[in-house]
Amino acid sequence: MVHSERWVMDKPMRGLTPKQAFIKRCFDILFAALGLLFSFWIIAIAFFIALIDTGKNGFFMQSRVGQHGRLFLLIKIRTMKEKQGISTVVTTANDPRVTRIGRFFRKTKIDELPQLLNVLIGDMSFVGPRPDVPGFADRLEESDRIFLSVRPGITGPATLKYRNEELLLAKQPDPESYNRNVIFPDKVRINIEYIANWSLRGDLTYIWRTIVG
């Protein structure tokens, strides 16, 4: 079972209050709607390019673990082709499955834009823990499960710290093991602290840092 190192401070770990959750959700609905209004044409063009580039549905949809452990379908622009003999869900910087156009979509974050729909319908938030495939967050124990008390996010403090995660994994002899035993526990620690100290100003800061790089 995944078990993160406890961060113990002068106050107990807690989730968002009902008021905080309401404010966060209102922000998500408003700006996800505006984001889709202004970016739908980019999403549409990227969809058709990915359709031609990969020969498959331009949207990549995968089951991810959401709030309270509920599974949902994450929507992204498809950036990879299937390669015989490669089945890992961990993607590295030199992953041969990622196409040349896919690398551009990933670098510019265009592949992330469809997740605005996930935010609008309530599967995700703008800021929060990145949603993982089953086998990570859903296996957390005890107080670490506070990680699942909020909706997963498009960005967040752990996402920003590991914005070069694919490059980091490419340097490891066993990327899957390093991701599971080193990176994921650190993300859990970072996100538990984020939840316990949540503020709207903090979310705006993480969004700004994501946009400006």
C-alpha cells in the first residue's frame, strides 16, 4: 500500500470547509465555462489534427481516480500512437509512442484543454492533485486519504514541482518504480499540505504560475 511520510504541523490535517468548497466550485464553473467559450475552436482543430496524426479518436479518454475515489473519464487530446510491446502507463520524455505533433500539444498544454469540460461537469477542478490511474491514490490509507477529499486538478503545487516529470523519469533505470516509490509519495505530501492550507488566492497563484511557466 502507498503510504506517504506524514507532515506534522501545529494543527490537525483537515479538508476544505463547506464554504471553501462552495467558493472553489463556483470559481471552477465560471472560468471553465469561459475557458471553453474561448478555446473550443482550438480544441476542435487539435481534435482533427490528432485524429489524422494518430489514426484514432482525436480525444484520449482514460479512467482516472477522482474525488472520494470515484472513477471518471479524463478527456485530453490524443498525443500518442500505440507501440507493440509497450504497455506502461508511465510516460517519459523520450517515449516513442508520443508523436511529433503530440509533443507540440504537450509542450503548449493544448492537449489539456478538453479537461475544461471535466472541470465544468464537476469531475475536476482547476487546482488540485493530478488525477492518477487506479492503483495510486485509491490505495492510500488512514489520514492520507484526505488526498481524495477534493476534486483532482488540471494544475497544482505538485504538478508545478514536477512539471519536468517526463524528463526526470527518462533518467531512471526503472521509471515505473521511481514514480510509485519516490514521486507519488512526495506528491501526496505536497497535496495534503495544499488541502489543509487552501485559499482562493493560492489557487490563483498556481494557475498564474502554470500559465506563465
